[in-house]
Amino acid sequence: MGFMDKMKEQAAVVTAAAKDAAQKGQAKVDAVQAKRAADGVLRKLGLAVYLQRTDRGGDATEAVVEDSISSLKEYEAEYGEITESEESDED
């Protein structure tokens, strides 16, 4: 095997490793963005429940609750169950 063949082989290995690292990095970024979105939905849900419990919610508030729960179920299906012990990245 010549020098150029070894260089080409090494370049292919490095390229594959770089692509793998980029995919893993993108997956992590996607997960963080999804968690932040879920945190926003949880906040909106909390506000809607608060308004309901203080007799200030209306029909729109019930729709917010239903939409929020639906969104959170989708999040859990992809990223796993939301637990009480999870902390927001913003804290």
C-alpha cells in the first residue's frame, strides 16, 4: 500500500468520525430545543390551570389545557417521560 493510499484511507476514517460526531451533536441540540419547548408548554399549562382554579379561566383556557397535554404526550413519546424532579435549563 502506497503513501497516498494510506492517506486516503486515513482521510476516510477521519471524515466518518467527523460525520458521526456532527450527527451526535445535532441530536443533542435537537433534544435541548425540544426540552425548552416542553418547558414552555408546561409553563403555559401551569398558567391555564392556575386561571381555572382561581375561577378566571374561560373556554379558551380549557383548550389551552387540552392542547398542552397533547403536546406533552408527543414530547414524552419521543424523549421519555417527564418527571417532577426534572429542572428547567433556565433555573
